[in-house]
Amino acid sequence: MQEPTRHPRDETVVLVHGIWMQGLLMQPLAWRLRQYGYQTRCVNYPFLSKSPAENAQQLLDVLPTIQTPTVHWVAHSLGGIVWLHSVQTAAELPPGHTVLLGSPVRGSEAAARLYKKRWLRPLLGRSVEDGLLGGAPLETGSRSVGLIRGGGWFSLSRLLFGRNQPSDGVVLHSETELPGALPVVEVPRSHSLMLFSRQTAREIALFLNCGEFSNTG
């Protein structure tokens, strides 16, 4: 099985959490990436009280505090949408790769179903604004972006989507499609559990090393 090489500590990986999470939950993944030699930084943002476009500035504000010349991004779920907005906001980002983990960049059917129930809308807050209900920017410029999708069938996914639509239990694979993001790999973990997977960390490290995933994902 292909393994990433241990990388010198002159590159930083910024980890961006999804909705209903905080940076603390990205720490296990950050720890695994540090074993490959990367410096890491976990970012928090107010996913309910601010829109993804507004939260993009939270991501950009961390850049002046990073000393390494290369900065990679690893964003889970809604975090990937926030990152896409940051690309539109920033004049220029430092060199590096980006990996999106189960990010519904084309909008989330699960979120849309929640939003139809007025009494459940507070659970989504302003994340729906050019975000979970669609409308996120899909341009990544010349940046190298890889997609990791969860896999396997779970009872929730069958209830939400039926048997014929591949998903990670929360996000449909079709919702993660991003123009220009050619490398795609699937890990056999659900939407949240992929964050705690050794395989996920290995695939991320491979992509950050060389812009490619393994052939065994």
C-alpha cells in the first residue's frame, strides 16, 4: 500500500471544521498529519451566526500568523464551502494544496429537507446563504484540489436518499462534485467518522505530498 513520505516541517495544514462542530474535533486528524511532519492549525468559525462568505474572512485572518511559506487546507463538509468563499475573497493565497472532505459544494439535499421545516431552520442558521442550500462559488483558480468522499450504506442515507444514490450517509457524492477537482478517492467511513480514519489521514498526506491519491482508496 502506497505511503506518503514524511515531510519537512516547513509546511502548514489549516484544518476547517463543518457545521455543528468546532476545531477541537479536527484535532485527531491534525495529530495524524503531524506524524507526517506537517505543522497544523485548526480554525473555528461561527457557522450559525455568520454566512459562509462572512466566515471566509475567519480563515484568511489566520494566514498572517503562519510562518511557513506553504499553506495547505483540509476542510470538512460546510468548511469546504467556507474555503471556496475564501478563494473568492483573497487577492492571493500562499502556495499549497487543498483537500475537501465530504463537502456539499453544490448544496445539500439533507439540509434542504431540514430547511423545509420552519422549526428546524435555527439548526442551520446562516449556513444556508450561498452555502448548504446551493450558490457556493465553484471556482478554485489554479489551485490543486482533491476530494475525499465517505462510502458505505447507512440507515440514515437510505431514509434520505434511497438505495441508488451513493452517499456518505449525509452528503450525496454528486453534491461534492467540483469543476477542476479531478483527483477523487473514497474511504469506507461515514460523513463524520472519516475525520477519525487513519486511511483518510494517509490519503490527505499523499495528496499534500504530490497532488495525487493512492490507487487503493
